[in-house]
Amino acid sequence: MNSLMPKTYSISPITLNTPAISSVAMAASVAGELL
């Protein structure tokens, strides 16, 4: 999951503008936790 964290943080500014990408980023973070 550590490898996904920097990506989610770098995408965070974009997620503020696009809820769709925000949901995808959240799903990716959840998937990272499960893996």
C-alpha cells in the first residue's frame, strides 16, 4: 500500500475538482489495503 500512497496524494488536487476520479482514488487506496 505504501507504493499507492504517494500516487493518491499526488492525485488529490485533481480529485477535489473531479468526484469521479476521487471515487476511483479511494477505491484504489482500499484495494491497496486489501492487498
